[in-house]
Amino acid sequence: MFPSADFPGPAYLIGVPSDRGVRIYGWIDPGIELSTSKNSNYPLSYNDVPNRPELDQAVVRIDLEPDTVQQNHFSWGFRFTSLYGVDYRYTTSEGWLSNQLLLRDQTNGYDPVEVYVVGYFPRFAQGTTVQIGRYISPPDIEANLAPQNFLYTHSLMFTFDCYTQTGVLFTSVLSPYWTLLYGVHAQTDTAPWNPSSHVPTGLLIARFVSHTNRDSVMFGVDAFNGERFKTYVDGTYYSEAARAVEPLVWGHDNLQQFNSTWTHVFNAALQNELEEYYLYTYDAPQGGTINNYNVATGGPVYLGAGGGPGPLLPGMSGAIGIVDYLEAQVSSRDFASFRTDYLNDPRGWRSGFATSYGSLTWGVTHHFSGVFEIRPELRIERAFRPGITPYDDGTKSYQTTLGVDAIASFGNP
């Protein structure tokens, strides 16, 4: 029940035994984040609704894993993961039922967060899988789906990087120590049929595991195409201010993203994971991806989702994130987590506020059984630039939260 011994990496680990046959399983994850903020916990994620219980995730997954423990024949599989709950606000990919968030700004919604087929080619390198469809972005200590996370909340850094990609992802084992991930997708968190994503975006990531199996380094480019932030027009709305029908302008962050992750295992009960990223784009609006709820309806900005195109930031905008997890097993049913997190968003491109941030989080995961766990945690955070107040709908520079969730799994994972 301690964090997996497998180092962060691809969804399918070549050579690792898997269950055979089609499986149907999932989990329900309700929780509450008590907060010093009254209206919004943003830029904390995913738990941006303060002081009331929420259904974070109700997930049903249907999958068939390829047989990768052989080098004799081709094998195939698939995965379809359906997510409903407040967490859809972060997993949403523009073009995949995204009007729930980007036009209506719903608190809860549905997202088909994984939709892909996978093939295993045993004689290409020392085994290669090919995923085609929508899949979770390969880097990150943290994950979109609750059971794979050390803590209930996510780091500030994770709030603003890529969540899912739609395209083709190859994973090739080159040796017992080196694995290569490479492919092409339709920009980060964007469907290929979305008007702003007609530029192929490359991915190239390597993972090295030491001969002692105590260290792993994963590094590379998660998204690169060299293009600028793109906007497009789709639909109209009536502007009360102009007293005229105006076009709706849309646009999604065209992240250029570079990641590295180092995992060190001290012993069977203690490990540390450190991750960094660098993001940039050109000619983006402040706050990044456009949410048209405020524009189309005149409604207020809600839970940090933005209110339409922000002020243009001409030229290059960048952001740097660093997060560290120290994980310790304290009993057969419990492990403790300590997370240190830093994000620098100097122009406000990612968060909407031109500042750097820091957070500290302490948490415990307790397993009552193999199918039920809880994760209480305490978190403190603040924005460092004087006079900048990102928290609680732009009114505070700091925030303290106490949260807990409960994950109940079902089916045959």
C-alpha cells in the first residue's frame, strides 16, 4: 500500500505482468477542503471549491491490457476512462465536450479522460507499445486520477502544465536501463479537430533507471511546435456594453513544455521525488486559455476559470515550476507525505497573476482495506510579489486549507 515501486513513466510497463481479459473497475472520491478563503481556493488544484463537500471524481474504466510479458507475438488492448465530478475542470481538453467548462463554467461535469487503443510490438527494440487516441501526458509525479496521487490536493506546479494529449505515443524499451517515449499529438489538452490545434506537436522523453534500481531520471520535451498562441472565432453573443452582436473568440494555451523528474529510493520505506518544468509560449493572453462563460452570459468569474480573453502579453511568456515529494511508510496501512512546491509565473500567463508562489503540504494516506482509503492533509501557501492577491477571487495573497477525501474502489482492477 506504500507508493508503487515502479518509477514514474508510461501507462503500460513493458515486461510487467498484467491481468488478462477485459476489466471494468473504478472508484468514487468525495472530499472537502476547509479553507481560509470563502469563494475560491484557486490557484490550489483540483480542490478549488472551499468549505463544502464535493464529488471530486466518480470514475468508471473499461480496459484490456496488452500482453507485454513475451516477445513472440503482437498483442493489443484499449482503455476508456469516464470521469464525472468537479475535477473535470482540470482534466478538460478543448474539443472533448469542453463547452461544459469553457462556455458554461459548470462546477461538475463529465470528461472522457482516456480514450485510446494500444498495440504491443515485441520485436521493435526490446518491446514497443503504441497508444493511439487520448492519453494522459507522460511526465509528472502527480496524476489526473485520484488513486495514483500521494496527496489529496495537487501542487501549484501541476495546476498549470499539460494534463492529456490526443495523438500517437510510442514507448520503446532500449535496454534494462533505458526507455524512450516519443510521438506526435495535437498540442496540449486539445483535440485534433479543434480549430486552434492544427499544428503537429512533438514529444521526446527518456527514462534512465540505475543499475541499483534506487534512482530514476526521466527528462525531455513533452510538447514542442514553436507556434504562437492561436485564437479563432466560433459563434456570437450579445454585448450589453456595445449593444451589438459580437463574435466569440476562443483560444487554448499552446504550451511548449520541458520536464525532468528524479526519483531516489533510500530504502523500502523511504523515497523522494523531485520534478521541474519550464513552460513558454508567444503572444498569449494573461491567464492563458480563454473561458467564454463571462463573455457570453455576463456571469462572474468563477473558481479561477477566467472571464474571456485577458490582456495580451506580446512576445514570450514563460513559467518555471519545482515540486518535491518526500514519502515515508509509517505502518503497514499508512504512509506520510511532505510536499514542497514553487511556481514562478512572472507575467501572469499561467495563473492570471504576475507573481511567484510557494506551498507546503503535509498529509497521511490510511488504507482501511485494499479498496478504501482516506487522505487528510494540511496545506499553507502564498504569493510572494507584494500587492498581488491571487487567492479567494483575487482578494488575498495567502491561504491555509485542511482537506480530506475518501477513495472507495470497485470492480476488478
